[in-house]
Amino acid sequence: MSITNLETQFTTLRCAYHLERFPSLATRLDRLRRIRAMLIENESAWCEALSEDFGYRSADQSSFADITTSIKSVNHALKNLKFWMKAERRTPDLSLRMSGAKTYVEAFPKGVVGIVSPWNFPINLAISPLVSVLAAGNRAYIKPSEATPATSALLEKLISDYFSEDEVAVACGDVDVAQAFVKLPFDHIIYTGGETVARHIMRDAAENLVPLTLELGGKSPVIVSSSADLAMTAKRVAFGKYFNAGQICIAPDYLLIDAERLEPFLSELKSAVENTDSSQGSADSVSIVNNRHRQRLENLVSEGESKSGRVIKLSGNNQSAYELTVVIDPADEAGINTSEIFGPVLLIKTMGGLSEQIAYINKSSHPLVIYYFGRSEAEFRRVACETSSGGLVKNDVIFQYANDDLPFGGVGGSGMGKYRGEYGFKEFSNSRAVYKSGFIDVSGFVTPPYTDVFRMVNK
Ligand code: NAD
């Protein structure tokens, strides 16, 4: 996609927005249904493209994570959009109420929204924002990841089959296209990806004062309380590292556990992994997306090991791919302590006591999510009140994303803004404050010369 074409396409979307600034409920529902049809009618093509891009990606995992999850979001919006679009009445203060004034908030489309999506769930992380963007009545322009070219090309083709070019468009291309894309004068941009690129996008967006939603990553910790059921914790953490080969922004990144519980936990983790057909190359597995990422993971593990960490490989022996691996207590200076892992490697740090664990989490930027495993509500409440993160989960991993009725997003270093469900509708809407003056002329009281009535009302 050339820069000129980007601008032309953007102008097409912008003009269409100007011609239809407030699409009706029926129009929005029709667009949402077309997203659903595009997902359902092409499921096997999507799964094949995903597998081609990853080297191998289980069709069941693709279907579950990218297709079904996206369809659920469409269905949730179809069911609730009518209520989200309703103006919300607000109560004016007494003096304005006495004058007969009426106030409410109504959501209007922002205009043309840019969606910059990543490679790890290339369909869901383009479609899930798209659902919110179209529900809110906007036009959408998507820049999918160049790291998954087959899926991005399919997205471009199918979007043009199911939508007119002035409703939704896709711009495929490398980083130079991405850089030009985020310089366009959008009415809002949602970016999902890493922190370094997010800084560039913020600078570019600042030129046009474009509002941003940033869905970033980071290191999401798992606190293992002394009250935790270790077998359940191990099983669920293993799932979080196995699913999509741990290439998930909300994957458990590192685990904090009391030194005395480490060996029992490792033994539970080993049996959880043995009971899962998670080895790379198996029919239900997902490969690391490319050699660069495989190399990055290998470096994190070998450096961790060389810096006094203990390394345990938990599954399989396929030479060409990466296996579920645990790195325990590497020295502070090892990169694995600070870099987001984003793969099937689990960092374990032994440290006892909730206070110490909370202090450790608070030393770094706010994570996307904090996972707590244990039975104590009091401890869970302490974690809630003494830390900050985009989400907070007790005794599970990842499934919070499956609930469209929860906001999704980070805080601080893990991002800004929240979307999905009603939160997404609001994020991509301009919530307009509407004030309708009453039958009494309020301005008469506030215009000098001031009277006793003004002084009385002003109290
Ligand atoms: P990526 O390399 O696929 O990049 C993401 C997008 O940014 C792509 O569309 C790419 O074209 C674009 N891009 C690249 N350079 C750019 C630039 N200079 N200017 C503008 N756009 C540019 O993905 P990634 O960054 O490797 O993604 C992995 C990261 O994303 C991880 O940190 C992960 O935690 C995070 N992530 C977050 C979420 C979330 O919802 N919070 C979800 C998935 C991934």
C-alpha cells in the first residue's frame, strides 16, 4: 500500500462519515452481522492462513481463540447495542432543576477510527476492536501486522468482500506503511502491540491531537499464596503458557512462590504438562511465530541459566521448536526479570509472604493483569488495594478476556483506555453532554447588577 493510496482511502472513509454522521441502529446491526458472517463463512480459510503464518497453529486453538471469541463479541454487541445507544439522563442541580432544565449524555460516533493490530491473535485483535468501533457508528481503517502476512492478506480480501470501501478498509504493509498510517488525522487510534512502538505512535498522534487507546503488554505476575491449591494452580498456569504457546499479552509471565512450596509446585506443574499434549509439533499445538522470536526466547532462557538460574524443560524434545520451560531464581540482572517473555517460558521467583510479593510487583510498571491463587479473600483484597493493574483475577488465568461485559485494557506501562462490550462502545464514542434550558431564564439571575435572588440561589 503506497502512502498516496493510504491518504486516498482515508479520505474515502472520512467523506462517508461526513455524509452519515449518525448511523441508525439498523445500519450498525447490519454491519455487525456482516462481521459475523465473514467469520463464520470463512472459518477454515482463516485457520489455514493462521497456520501458514505461525509455521503451525492448531485449527482448534485458532477457531477457539480467534473466531469463536470474536463471534461472541459480535453477539454481545448485537444483543446490547440498543441499550448502549440510549441517551443517559442526568440530574441537574436543584437551581437548574427548578428552572425546568433537562440534561443527558448521548453517545455520538467519533468519525474514522484507526486499528493497528498485532500478530499473536491476528484476527481477534483486529475484529474485537472493530466490533466496538462499528457498534459506536464509526468508519474503520485497519492496519494488521506484517508478521502474519497470510492472515493479513485474507483479512484485506474478506473485508472488501463484506464491506464497502467507505465503511471498513484494510491497509497491509510493512513498518513504513504502519508509520504513515498512524500519522493520518484519525478521530481515534487503537493500537495493540509493544511499548516501544506505542511511544512512537503517541508522538505521531500528538501532532494531530488524535486520542489513543493503547493495548500493551508487560509482565503479568502470579501470586501463589500459602493457601493455594497447588495442583489447580499448576494446571491453570500451564494452560496459560501452553495456549497459543504463551504468545498472549495476558499470559502469566512470572510466578512468586514461597521457597518451601517450590518443589511441590514443580512436581504438580510437571504432571499438569505431562497430562497435556503440549509438545511442539503435536496436532493441538501452536508454534513460535518466527525464528526471531524463537531466538529471543532461547536467549532469555540461556542468559537466565548463565546468571545462576535453574532451568527445567518440562515437555517434549522436538529439535526445531520451543518447549515449555521453567527458569527459577536467575540473578537480578538477567533480562528475563525485566523483559516480557511472550512465549512458553515461565519465570519463577521464590519469595515468601504477601508483603514481599506485593513490594516486588510494585517495583515495576503496572502489569496488564495480576493473578492471585489462594483461598483468602482478605489476601485478595490486599492485592487489589495495594497494587495497580489493568485487571485482577483470582484462581484462574486468561478467562477474564472471554467476558465481553468486562472492560479490557492496561494502566500505566500496560496501556491506556479500555474496550470490549459497553466499554468499547463508550471508548470509541464522543459522549456528548446535552443541556436543554428550562422555562425560567437562568441567565437573568447571573447577569449584573446582582440581586438578593441571585445571592439566595448562589448559597
Ligand atoms: P507487531 O510487531 O505485530 O506490531 C503491532 C502493530 O504495530 C503491527 O500492525 C505493526 O505494523 C505496527 N507497527 C510496527 N512498528 C510501527 C511503528 N513504528 N509505527 C506504527 N505502527 C507500527 O506486534 P508486537 O509489538 O510484537 O506485539 C507484541 C506485543 O503486543 C507484546 O508486548 C504484547 O504483550 C502486546 N499485546 C498486547 C495486547 C493487549 O490487548 N493489551 C494483545 C496482544 C499483544
